[in-house]
Amino acid sequence: MLDQQFRDLMAGVCAPVSVVTTADDDGPHGATVSSLASLSLRPALLSIALDRRSSLLSRILATGRFGVNVLSSAQDDVALTFASRGTDRFATTAWRMTGGLPRLDEVAGWAACELSQTVEGGDHLLLIGSVTNAASTHRPPLIYGHRTFGTHSNFAVRRRPPIIDQITACAS
């Protein structure tokens, strides 16, 4: 009973939708994740959580690297593709390799990470990534709440100051 109550509670919490990727000798790998969080600015750290049974988790632990593709509001189909099992997730999605990691096209944001730390968390493992490269655009982000996709209601209509649309930071 508590399991379902907790699921219902968390369904009402809006979360960013991202596709976490890595690559190894078998090619590119990725999965949809809604557990992305900023952890620290100095140093730049973020966290994601993956189910312990995830094949992506084992590949990230082996390579020590992962990419985070923050999906744009127009990419709910990409989120569903990378959440599906038994399909070639990269066959129908435009992507390229960036710094040895799969990076999806048309995303709202991108981060390349070195695995810094893992933290036990029940049936999931929390991965803390040290950000080595980051980029963002002014595309509205895809969010997930109440078991449906959407975006922030005012993002597309609010006025933004004239700044550079893409910011890239590289750590040496």
C-alpha cells in the first residue's frame, strides 16, 4: 500500500526528462531518466539515479563516463523510445558522438560527465557525475509530472534578455 501511495506522491512532482548515454565496444547505449539533479556549482556536479538492474548502469560503471541529454519539449517521442526495451533506440533518433559520448540532436541541454561517486539508494544507485562539458539552448525543456509530458507553462512566451543562445563550458 505504501508503495502505491509513494508512487502517486512522486507522480505529482515535476521532473526534467533526460536521456543518459554512454558508449563502449558494443556501441552507443542510453535510457530515459527523470532523476536528474544539479548537485554543486564548484565543482560542477550533477546526479542521476539508475535501477540496479539497468544494463546502462553496468556500462557506465565499466566506462566511468556518461552523457546527459536534457530533452526539449518537442522530444516526448525520444523519451518514449529510450524508455522502451527491445528496440534499437539510436536507429530512429538523430545523434552524434561528442567527446566519445552519444549526444542527441535538438536537446535543450547537454552535459558530459566523468563518474565521480556512487551512493547506495535502495533499488537504485545514485551516480554523481563531474561535469567536463556542458551546453544549453533556449529550447523549452521536457518535464514529466502526473504521468504526462509537458513543459513549463511560461517558458515559450516569456521575454528573454538578448544573450548567447548556447553556452559551452569545458573543463581542462
